[in-house]
Amino acid sequence: MPSHLPITLLTGVDEPSRGTVATTLLETAEPATAVLVEYDVSGLAGGSVLRIARTTSGVIDGEVIRMGHPCVSCAMRDSLVPLLVSIAATGKYASVVVSVPGAGDTQALAEEIAREAGDDLRVISVLTVLDTATFTEDVTSEDLIHDRRIPTAAEDGRAIAEVLVRQVEYANAVILHTDEPEQAKAQVAKALAEAMNPQALVRTTETAAELSGVRLHDPDAAETWVEPGSISAPLQSEGGVETLVWQSTRPFHPERLYDALEDLVAGTARGKGTVWLASQPHARLAWDSFGTNIALGVLGPWLADLPAERWSEVGPTHQARSALEWHPEHGDRASYLSITGIDLDVRELARLLDGCVIRADEWDSTMTDPFAPYLEGSTAA
């Protein structure tokens, strides 16, 4: 048996599709030496989750997890690592597949496993299953996760678009579930997933067995490609999916940007990047949009405002970009965004963004900042 028990994390909001792939991965592994851990979250609202661990020979562990606070991630966080460590300790099993419920957070789980049990366990791959019949509509919608009746905490206010995009962006491989009449939708879904995560392998449910036991996950690389404030720059456009990669060495005018937000995200699926706001000169902001849902948040200070010994506080992607594009006056202050959508008019979108940056005669103007009340750690006067 391996010195570290290999763990595959499998996620996806469509339960039947994820269940099919989970069973495929279990049955593809060496008989009776692989374990599948599943969570039945149908009773989550009542405060209980059923966890089962099984091999192809039968159930090896079962537990009803009761919680005072019904939360999928909480149920897994409190119970998964101890279970995996106990499985590793038997020395009888060669691998484990964890089927993560739709509302679960695979990044948090992968990081917890590495932090709490790195001597015994190793995440070798993070996989996500997409239902191509609904993926495109979901990642461009305003619907919340509760609108899809996916079991989650009552206060979980995430959009379904955010849940799906986060799963895709952290995955090492995306597995497409497609019904035969939906091939056109499948092509668009594949193109969208590849634009959101150019590093990920793409497979279908028919070829998912190829991923069984394959080591794909590098925690350092994963942390880099989901670094807040980073962008995605796919090399090509397919299936009508377009990505605008835009940057400016002039800050955004706060009022013009605020007024344009609705138009900037209309018809888009994913937007991300770093924002320099003229009214917040000392705050590096992150742009996160999922469908028509958008959030701007404070990432922290710019490198230009930090002594060199504190540069490690800023992510490696931003450090690397700043080293290449350091401005003699503004340092690393700049805005750069990637915005992905279907049939996206990239020229019009670039025109809208260009119109939101400050003009030469506005550098010293007093500006009202409509973002300030919503930004924790705001540096606005």
C-alpha cells in the first residue's frame, strides 16, 4: 500500500451524474482496495447527514452526523479527515474517492486534508462533474443555490453560478455528462469550462475511468490559479465562447464604474481580476462576477505601499505580474480583468471599460465613492 493514502475529491451539483462517476471510479480501481465515501444530505435541514464508506464488496463504515448548525461543509470538516486517517491506518486500502455534495467546498477540503493529515493522506486529484444540459444556463443566471433545491445551510446566499464556477476553477479535470440530444449544449459547456480553467483536463462520463488513480493535483499550482485577483487567459475561443482580457494603468472613476456594472456583466458567465479605484488608492480590490452577480472586495495593500520584507503577504501571481509591469510612478497599481461570455461583444465591452477609467483632467478631482459602504477595510476618506 502507498505511504500516503491517495484521495480523489469528486464534486458536482447534479447528484445522479456525480453518483455515476463515483461508482465508475470505485469499480475501475483494484477490486476491494478502493473506498468510496458518500454523504446523504437529504436530511440536512433537520440537522443530520448520513455518511457511508463502502468498497465494491460492501459498506465498511456508516455514521449519522448530527449538527446544531445544518451545513454541508461543517459536516464534512468535522468528520471526513478522521475517517480517512482511520481508513489509512488499517493498511488494507489503496485509494479513496470522496463524493462531495453539491454545496461542498472542494478547495477547503483539499487544504484541510493537507494541513491536518499530510503525513497520512494525499489529495491526488480534484474532479468535477457538469451536467451540460443545464451548465450554460446556470452560470449565466441570477438564481441562487436555494433555487435549485440543493441542500445547504439556510443562510447560504451564493448564486448557483458561483458554486459551479468555483468547482470548475479548482478542478484538475472536468467530466461532462451529456444526453445524446444535447450535443450542441455540450460543446458550449465544454468551451466555457475550458475558458474558466484552461489547465483542466476534459473528459466525459464514458471516459471518466481514465482518471482513476491518476495523480493530477499540485496544491501549490492550485493555489496559484485560484489566487484572488488573478485572471484567466484562454489561448483560443470555441463554441461561441469569448474572453476579453483587459487592463489599464489608469484607475477606475468610482461613480462611472458603479453606474456601468450592470452593463458590464450583462450576458457574461465569469469575470475576475484586480481593480484600481481612484477613490481607494491604497486598497487593491478583487473583481468577482458570476453570471450577473458581481462583488468587489478588498484584497489588501498594493506592493508599492509595502516594504520589501512584507511582499510575501501578496500572492505569487500578482508579485510576478508586478515585476514585469512595474510602473515608475504608480508601482503595481493597475486594473486587469478577464471576462468570459457566450457570443460576447468584446469590442463593446472593452469600450465600456475604457469609458470607466479616469480622464487626464480628473486625477486631482474630488470623487464620491459609492463602493465605500460595501468594502470592508475601505480606505476611502
